[in-house]
Amino acid sequence: MSARIGLGLVGAGRMGSTHARIVARSLPEVRLAAIADVDRAAAERLAAEVGVERTYGSAAELLADPGVDAILVATSTHQHLAVVREAAAARKDVLCEKPLALTLGDTDAAIEAAERAGIRLQVGFMRRWDADYRRAHERIVAGDIGRPALFKSLQFDTELPPLAFCDPAVSGGIMVDMGIHEFDLARWLVGDEVVEVQAYGSGLVHPELGPVGDVDTAVVSLRFAGGAVGNVELSRDAGYGEDVRTEVMGDGGSVFVGLLPTAPGILGRGGQLTYDTVPSSMTRFAPAFAEQVRGFARALAEDRPVDVDGRDSRAALAIAVAADRAWREGRAVRI
């Protein structure tokens, strides 16, 4: 393998475009070798923007390119398994956007395909690569807060995605599409497995999500094997800006990650304080996306396992699936 990793991108949509721009602008140790999308015109537009010469209309064509050492999968989630299987057949390592699949069965199939072929399979839980979250994890592992007892996390998106995307058959719905990041953080930061969830969902803000099968707001309670408890809050449409915050409290202190995304405040009439918000989560997490790909490339260059693998994706998905079932059935669900 060349010293500079030749990375092929599969998927030229919103997330694929984000990855392509970050790799092209921020990662000199990675060469974006080719881009593939079933919409070949979309691949060509993105390739022209980021300076990539080769485009393809399928993952199979891209995987046959000798200049591609490994691939980054940013297609729709329901297509992940097929692309991972094709990469396994081609003996090409994979960095796959989260979640690895929409079902535990398909997740197991993807993991099995990668293991059978002997390829690396990293999953895109980019918050694990964020500097603030990594420092929090290091402090928890070092015992700075004592034994973790309470996990609290929230993720509020700025605006509702297209209704077609909210369809659980496409994205997994709010618990899988959004919640899986928080559920992965819960396992990673607390250092324990979630064994039971209780969840509630509401569609009061966007009742049009009802026929699609999703909700716009959710709260999930977690119980960990070792006795710790947790709470996750999700909103698809906060309106004021992207908001991601996490706290872990132990018997010796707490760690916090994230603040309300505001710029300097301006005092308005009648004593009302108004704030400007930070425009986008990508501003907040762009370095984490870059570091995630850098970590993947480093594992390849050093010929070692990746840091966040398919089993991490499976464990987080198991919590998400249980949370989805809990709010739909109105009861606690064991994992």
C-alpha cells in the first residue's frame, strides 16, 4: 500500500459531500482517489468541486480501481451492507458512516463479511474523535470523576430533514438516525453496557411525521449493567441552532462536553436577552470528521485494527432498536 492512502468515496449526497470536502482540504496524508454514486452526475459534480479525476456509477466499479486502497461509505444506510460485502470481496478496507445497518441481522452480516475477508471495518462514530469528547473520556478512565453514576446527553438538530428521510425504513427513524450517536457515547464514556431502556416520543411539533412512522422529539432513559443510569433527549427541529451537550457525573465529580451554541448576547427591549446561534454542527464537528478519517488511514498504514469497529456499531444499534420499540410499545425494554 502506498504511504498516502488512496481513498474511494461511495456516495455523493449530503454526507458524502461533507466527507469529500474535509478529506480534500484537511488531510494531506489521504488522497481522495475516486468517487462513486448511482447518480453519476452527482459524483461528477462533487469530483469537479474537490479535484478528483475519476468517477463511477457503482461501488463495484470504484472497488476495481487499482488506485483505491480503501473506501469510505456514505450511501443511504439501507445500502451499507451491500457495499461492505462488495468491499470484502475486493479485499478493500472500509470506513462506513453510522449506523452500519438498520437491523441487527444486517449488522451481523456486515461484520461477518469483513471478518471472513480479513478487512478492517471502521464505523463513523465521529464524536469519539472530537477533542473535547476524547478529553472527557480520558478523564473518566483516569478516575477523575470517580465511578460514573449518571449519563446525560442531548442532540437537537436545527431543522427537520425531508419526510422521506425520516421514514424508519430509510434512516431508522429518530432513535437510530440521531440517537445512535448518544447511545454510543453512553457506552464509551460510562464504560459499561446499557441493559434496559424506557422511551417516549412526541410528534407535536411536526404531526406530519406520524404517517411516516417517526416523531420529532424523544426522551430515552437508560439503565446500565453496573447500576448507573442515563437520560438522552432528541429533537429533530430545535430551530435556534445545532445543540449537542453531554455530562457524566460520578461519585467524585462531573465532566461536561458542549455548551449552548450561542455567540455574544444582545440585551433587547424589556429586559429580554437574545442571542445569535452558531450556524451549523459541521463547524463544531468538522475537526472530528477529519480526525476520524485520519485515524482510519493511520490504522491502515500501521497495519493494525481500527479503533471503532462493527461491534461498537452493533452495541449502539441494539440500544437504538430497543428505544424505538420502547416508545412504540409504551414499556421498558431489556437489551
